[in-house]
Amino acid sequence: MFLNLQDKGLLLRIDTQALKVLDTWNVAPCGQPSAMDMDKKNERVFIGCRSGVFAAVDGNTGQGHHDAADRAWRRMRSSSMRRRD
């Protein structure tokens, strides 16, 4: 299980059986991580940030893929905005 600490910009990986924190990862440049979803098949955690950044984190290692995720998010948003016109 994963938990965002919005005020600290952290993502926690939690063992729900032992009720303990396994890992704590900084998700900078994601300011105030809020919305979160997971791709269980590929072990990716996707985080929407109030700072306007979109982050993707490897759910096993905590390695961030922020830049690539943010570019994909911006492309998707810009193409959906064009369709509304």
C-alpha cells in the first residue's frame, strides 16, 4: 500500500500486514502530492501534484520517472484541449 504525505512531499510504502512503513521516498519536484493511482501489473505509482507536476514512481524501488511522466501528461492534456475547440 502507498500513502502520500502531502505536506512533506513524500510517498510511503506500507506493509499492511505488519503495519509498518517499509520505505519513504521523496517525490520532488512534485509539490503537495495529492491524487494517486497504481498500475499493479507494471508496479508504477502515478501521482498528481498540486504544483501542476505529474509524477510516476517505480513501486518497488522508488525511482522517479517524473520528467517522462510529466511530458506525457502535458501532451495528453493539450491534445484533449484541442478536441474541445
